[in-house]
Amino acid sequence: MLFNSFDFLVFAVLFFSLWPLFRKQDNLRWGFIVFASFIFYGWWDWRFLFLILFSGLVDYFAGLGLRKKKFNKKMILGVSLGANLGALFIFKYAVFFATVIEDLVAKLGYEAHLAESIPEFALILPVGISFYTFQSLSYTIDIYRGRLEPTRNVLHFFAYLVMFPQLVAGPIIRAKDFLKQLKSYHIPNDLEKWNATKMICYGLFQKVVIADNLSYFIDSAFEGKTPYDGTLFWWTVAIAFSFQIYADFSGYSLMARGLAKMMGYHFKMNFNHPYLATSIKQFWSKWHISLSTWFRDYVYIPLGGSRNGIYMGIIALFITMMLSGIWHGANYTFIAWAGLHIIYQLIERYTKWNKKLKHLPALLTLIIFLQVTVAWVYFRANDINQGTTIIKKLFSLSSSDITYLSAYLDQLIYLYLAIVIEMIIRARKNRTPLSTFYSKHRDWVDVAFVSLSIIMILLFRGEGQQFIYFQF
């Protein structure tokens, strides 16, 4: 059930109409959240519910077992890790690794048919499996570390795990933050409801108006359905994808936060204008914050981070970024994407080149954005060869027929719109005439913004495309 679909509109109207009847008592509130979230998730394929139930029950009982002295804590944590990561491997990576092994065996002159032996059910990728697996794992790991007390109420636990606004594409919420919110319910006031409405409208605007309309241009380029193939063309495509993926996922996160706020809950910010970063390190502190901090807290820091010398710091960074790449998908393209970010960070960490340009923040921001944009090419490419070919074209300085600009003008206008919006937001946050005007006329500006967003959503909506991060 997509946020940008009519089905979800009906679901949301029914949910928020019934919500006041259930929200006053803990078990009723949690039970209603779980029931509604299962309907929301099962709308794609009801068989997915068995997997999320399995993952949730394993970690619910693991959490209880970890607080009992008579049980071996490491063994219980191992069961939790094995069950969750095992399920993730079977459904997301089994075919990929089977194919890799087949290719290696073939080079030795033998044949293997591992991919054919994988059960048919494992060929279906459950929506959002990577997100709820990480969310469930963080619960047991925090209990193991002594940072969290397990909940004994199974409805309380599942309300945390499967809450529909963030279930399939984040933000990844932490149990130590959210279990308390679920227990001490807060009824949103009118201002909070208005802020929630703004989040939902702007998130939907980002997805429907910007991301979906840019996708037609980008998809035609990567599928080879355009006659244009020059340097300028591919730079335009790469920059367009940078804004498509940002608008797509930031839009989803904003809608998720808005829906949660409308219910009376608070999700932390997941995107903080990452394309305004002045370093790659800062970019990762602003992009997909809930996932970045998950890898930091559960992978990078346990490996020692940068505290144990240069070589161990490099190893920790390498493992963390490679796992991040593999988390995104079973394809060499994601490994290459992660590899570029490793190179960027190592050069930045040990040369400190960006410090030398700190007096030129606009130039620094542009350089970081272009670095990220080049890496995004691998992220979007259909395979590693296509990604490498396109990146070579970015730096080939070949002649380019610029007539494609007029051919795609109706779609590229959404790229310009995305850039202008980012510039306006930056100007509003800094001390500029625009920020002064906004502070004086905030109410009227917000009403005009929401109204304009709704009009543009209705006028320029695409075909209700799936969110990019659903595939992860």
C-alpha cells in the first residue's frame, strides 16, 4: 500500500477516524496499531506477514531471555542474529551469492546449478525486510548491552516493530526512544496537527511532483531509450537522479513523520539537507540519518571506529560502508557505490583537503555534491558495466548534442524546481531578507505553501510509482 495511492487514502481516513476510540487505553491502542499495520503491510502480499511475525517473535522472546540470569546471553543474542540475518540472507541475497559461486565454479571448468535449487518462496523479496530486520535487531542488541529493559507485553513490542508509517522504508526507530512514547500517549494539539499536515503535504509533493516526474527522464536514459549519449547529457541524468532519490526517500520520511505526529508520536529527522554538506562525513550525518547512525552504533563503533589507529580505522570504515552497500541490494553496483564513498572518506580524512576550502563554502558544497552524484551513478545503474561506462562518459569531455534539453524540458523543469526549493530552504534558515519575511508572515506562507503543494500534486502527479527504497 503506497502512501501516494488511493488505497492508502482510504486506509488513512478509516484509521484516523477510528483512532480516537482506541488510543486511550494501552492494550487497545497497541492492538489497534498492530492490527492496522498488518493490514497495511499485508496489502502487498499476505504471506509477508509470516516473516515479520517470525522475526518479531524471535526478538520478543530473546529480549525476555536476555534478562534472565540462568540463560546464556551470548547464545540468545546469537539466535536472534542468526534468525534475523538468516532470513534476510535467504530472501535478499541467496540468488546473488549462488550466482557468484556458479560463476567462480564455471571459471574452473565445472558446472553448478545452485540458483535453480533455491526454493520458489525465497525468490520473492518481502517489502521493507531490511528495515524491520535492523529495527528488530537493535532491540535485542540494546537489551544485551544493558541499555534497554525488555517489554513483557507482546502488543507493546509489535506496536514498536510494525507501526505502519515507518514499517517499509524507515526511518528506523530505536526501541529505547519509542517504547516510552508508546507507553505514555500524547494527544496532539492543533499546532502539532498543522505541522503534521505540512510534513505530509511537502513529503507527498517531493514524491509525486518531483521524484516521479524526474523518473521518466532518468529511466529512459538508463534503459537506453534515448538517442543522446554525450557528457552533458549524462551529467544532467546523474544530477537529476541525485534529486530524484533525495525527493523520493526524503518525501517518504517526511510523510512517515507527519503521520506519526498526527497520531501523537515523534520520529526523529531522517534527512537534514544533505546536499548542502561541506564534507562527505557531514553528508552521512545528514543523509538517511536513522540508517547511518544504526551502522555507526552497531557496526562502526563496536569495530573500534577511528580510536584504534589508522589501519584499524580504515578496516572499520571499509567493513561498515561495504555492509551498507550490501544492505541496499544484492548487486555489484551497490558495492561499487560503497567503494567510492570509502575512497572519498579516506582521502578527506587523511588529506583534510576540504579544510583548505572552508573559506569557500559554496564551492566546497558543490564539490561534495558532485562527488556524491558520481557515486549515485553506480547506485542507479542496472549493472556494474553500465555504471562504469556512464562514469567514464562523465569525464570524457566528448561533444554532446544539447538538443536533448528541449526534448526533455517538460521533465527537467522538476529538476530545476527541486534545486530552487533547496536554495529557498537554505535562504530561509540563514539570515536573509527571505528568512525575515518568513518569520513575519509564517502562518500565511505556510497556508499558501500547503495549498500550492496540493494543487501541484493534483495537476502534476505521475502514475503512483513505488518508492525507491521499498526494494531494500
